[in-house]
Amino acid sequence: MTSSFRWPRLIGHRGAAKWAPENTLASFLCASQAGAPWVELDVRLSRDGIPVVFHDSTLELTSSCKGRVVDHNLGD
């Protein structure tokens, strides 16, 4: 099977983390404005089963909360 699909030359890793906090809408918009047709992002499930965009399995590095994402409800 022949495919005409072509991978983009530029993909924003977690958006454009150099200009905005990673995995945020602001970062995704910056990546788009910089010419990235795609962005890579990370999705994890909260304790109540809601998908959240968050890179690390734990919250400490980029938030004021502690523990694993899966151990918190979205509203915590």
C-alpha cells in the first residue's frame, strides 16, 4: 500500500516550551505561530478518570501540588 502521507518537518514538543509553559494552550499557540503544524503533548488520567494534559507522572515539578496525577481528582 502506497501512502502520500508526509511527516511534518517541525513538531512542537509540548508546544513551544521556550516561550510558554509546556503543555499549555499558550505553548500550543506559540508553536503554531512559530510554524509548527503539529504539537506533541502528554495526557494522563486523573483519579476520577478525566484526561489531563500533563507531562510528568507527579505534580511537583510544574505545580504547587504533590503526588501522582492519578492520585488526584481533577477538582483537587
